[in-house]
Amino acid sequence: MKLLLVYNPCAGHGRARRSLAEIEDLARELGLKVDTRLTGYHGHAAEIVGTADLEAFDGIIAAGGDGTVFETVSGLFRNPAGPAVPLGVIPMGTGNSFARDIGLRTGQARKALEIIAGGATRRVDVGRCRAGEHEYHYLNILGIGFVTDVTATAARLKILGSAAYTVGVVYQTGFLDIFRLRLELDGEVIERDTTFLEISNSRYTADFLMAPNASIDDGLLDITLLGPVSRRRLLRLFPTVFRGEHIHYDEVETFRARRITVVNEHPKTLSPDGELIGETPAEVECLHRALEVFC
């Protein structure tokens, strides 16, 4: 099996750089031929995959964090051949949210490569977002509001690992903002004052079980809305998100939809899979089982 290995040496705050030789040795041990391409800057993984000759490979591996997976998926959908080969994931970053939904934890390189070598695949849903001049595809989540502010803070604290998101929540609570949002969910219109909106394909956001009932192949995206809350109330609710229990509180609403339009009076930054790209208004759609993954 020949594979394109898209490798982010900066993942895990640079820890991935020290693991490259070991991963290449593991791949050879399992009979995998890998063509390694190191990413060198933001957006590089999307460029590598978007211009690759996919006919030369039996699959692609994204080795890094959620950002590397996001760029790799975006590159697959930009490639003239489309997502023509399966995607494998080696979780080596800060969040590794999608990896959790396919049974992998941070640093499990051998297990990830054994799954890929086994050749079993599963078709999963992909979220597609169009916002102004931007169009991209994602596997995990799209956030707006407080969760985007937390993402921005966590990006500056990656040395802390997944704890960066917890620190980001506590820090951003001091700058809590409530805004008016208009949503169209498969044709049904709702308006809410909200603290954040998250549109999930997978269950996890870093260590947070944000969408406990989400499924990566049901053809629907799970929407979580947090209404107006005080800073004290937000901090009291926060621990429940680790267990997915937040959805049972009155301040939280959940919905499911295939197509979602998001509009608000003042543009809000979007955060797909831990990146910061585009602003509202936005149109989001679930592409049912549009991508094959080693699983």
C-alpha cells in the first residue's frame, strides 16, 4: 500500500518533529510505503494535497492535530480528482477531536498505522461551509461566538496541550459577549440571543463532549446553542461539557439539520476545526458520507 504522508512537524508544540523517524520505521514494519511531505506553513497541507496526483496513492495520512486534518480534508476536496482516496489520521496535535470518533487518542501512532495497514474503511460525513469568498470542508466543528474566542486564546497556549482550551474558557469568560443570531435549519427559521453556536459533525471539541449525540455518518449536523448566561453561571456549567451533560440545562438548546444558514447583524468570526476562517453570514451543509476514512 502506497500512502502520501502529510506530516506537521510542529504539531504538539513541536513534539511531532521528534517522532517522524519512528513513524516512518513503523510504517515500513507494517508493509506501508509512505511518501512523506513535511508542512512548513499555515495552509501548506491543503496545497500539498490539493495538487497531489492522487492516482499514485492508495490513501493519504494526516499526521498532526485537528488543523492538519482540516487542511488535508480541504485539499482533498480542492483536488481535481476530489476525495478519491481514503484518509488516515495519526493524532499528534493539541485537540485531535476527530481522531476520538474513530477510536484514536493522542500519540497512538502504532495503532493508527495498524488501522491503516488493515485497510478497513468507513464513509463519513463532511461539513461544507461557504462564507463570502471562503469555501472549506471540515470533519469536526464550526464555532461562532464564545467558542471562537476560546479557540483564538488556545492557539496562543498550545504548549499546554489540550488544557489550553480549558484555560481559554476561563480567560474568555471575562470578555463574555451576547449577540443576536438568526438561523435557518432546513427551512425552519429561529432567532436567538446567544453566547455561542457550534455546528458539530463529530462528538468532541478537544476534550469537551460538545455534541454527545452526534454521529459522523448520519447525514446531519448537530447544532448546540448556549443562550444568555452570566459569567458565574457559565463557569458553573463549564465542567458539565466534559461529560456531555450540558445539553440537559435550560440555557442550552440542540438541533439537527442538513442545511444551515447563519446570519447576524454584526459579522462574527468562524472557527472550523480550530482554525479562524471567514465571517458570518455563512451557509453550512452536511455532505453525507462524502469521505472514506481508514477506521
